[in-house]
Amino acid sequence: MAVRAYILMEVETGKVKRVIEELSKLDRVKSTDVIMGPYDVIALVECPDYDQLSKTCLMEIQEIREVRHTMTCPIVEI
């Protein structure tokens, strides 16, 4: 079963559009939205397992230069 998570991102001022463009190039990112509050962007990510989720966040999303901080919120079934 795939692992899905919301990744909230704090983005450098004035760079939200560029971050959205970069996120759209990543296969595991299923959707993105610009939000208001302490975070600027939220992305829905789907991965085959938690290891790949970690790699996607650490090696792809956090490598986008304008992303200053992320918070990963895995979706759980209740």
C-alpha cells in the first residue's frame, strides 16, 4: 500500500511560483497548493514506502534552493 503525506513548506519570500514549478517536475508530487499561514506551499506526495517518502523529502524537495523548511505529515487510516 502506498504511503501518502502532506509536505508543508516555508518558502523564500517571492519564490513561491518557482517552487511550485519545481515541485510539478517531481513524479511523486501529486498536487500542490499555495496556502496562507506559517507555511507557504503544501504538496500531496505519494510514495511506495516510508523510506522513499524520506528520500523524496530530503533529496528532492529540500534540495529546491528556495525551500527554507519542511514539515512532513503522513496520512494515516483510522
